[in-house]
Amino acid sequence: MRRLTLPLSRDEARSLKLGDTVILDGEVTITAGFPTHQRMAEALDRGEPLPFPKAGSAFFHMGSSCRAEGDRWVTNYVNPTTSTRFDDTMPGIIRRLGLTATGGKGGMGRACVQALRDVGGVYFSMPGGASPLLSIGAVERLETAWDDLIEQFRLSRFRLEGFGPVTVAIDAHGNSMYDALQGQASARMPRILEELEQARQASAARRAKTAGDGR
């Protein structure tokens, strides 16, 4: 298991392999908002700078809730959301910002995989249901932007310390763990359907025999 600090350098991102398990420190921008991604994409299309994330940084698909303790915003929880929700906007965001790391749950589509390959970035997969564990490593929220949105949808910059473990599910060379899993599932599907049909026919035969014996 490796321990790395965000933002990753381009060389660090390219050194990671599918299936690598990583603990993360450093800073990351997060949001769970679909309208947030649309606003980001529109701003970048107009050539307007974003408050954050900055070029070459990390951007995760996570919601969050925080509480004020003195002059700090301490994490109640962070919770990864499904990244494929943002497949329409993420390729442009990845390329325009040159992101070295993205993350969430469920992976991203081929256009996003290609965008990460083009810029030399990776996707970290976070297990669903692991919010309590991940929240320990999201130490505090440093600032927010676009506060007209609900808390989960705002752009939020967090400090991480021992965040994870997360898994490299899309590497910087165009390889995706999700493509491999889809291929395996597709290869197994004909046999699964055949076995289900055999079971259906056997069940129908048993019912027919039972009905015949009862007459």
C-alpha cells in the first residue's frame, strides 16, 4: 500500500497501476452536485477561472457535511457518490484542468478514461458504504465556493490525512478496472442464461409431473 500526497505529480499519477491501494494526504476539491458540474463546465467553456479546483489538482465526487468548531470547519461526514452521473461533463473538466486525480464510486465511462490518459491522471475508487471510514481521513473543510448551492453541492476544499484506503480503478494509461469487469461479466452471461433456462425447464417438468400425479 502506498501513501501519497495530493495533488499528485504527473509522474506519481503515471506510476500507479490498476488495483494499487493508496492512502491519501493533502488537499482535494469535492462536490456531489450535478448542477455544480454543469456550472463548472460552462465557466470553463467561457474561459472563466474556477475558484477551485486549480489546474493539476485533485477533484472527487463526494458530498459532505461539516460543523463549526471555533474558526475551523470539522467534518461530520464525507460520502462518495456515483461518478458516472457526471460522464457528460467530466471529460472536458479533466482536460481543461489537467486533473491528476479524480475519484468517487462506480467508475467513469470511456470518454473519461481517455481524458485521464490524455492528461496523465488516475481515478480512485472508494467503496460504497465506507463513509464512516473515509470521514476519519477528511480532517477539515478549508473553504467553500458557490454557497448559493446546498452544502452537498458546493465546491468544497478539504484537507485529507490518512484518507482511504482507495483503489486505482482507472490508471493514467487508458486502463479501466470496470472495462475488465464488464468483459468478464459479458463472457459469463451466455452460460448463466443457459443455466437459468435449464433450471426453468426442470422446474416446469417437476410441476407438470406433480400435476399429473395428482389426477
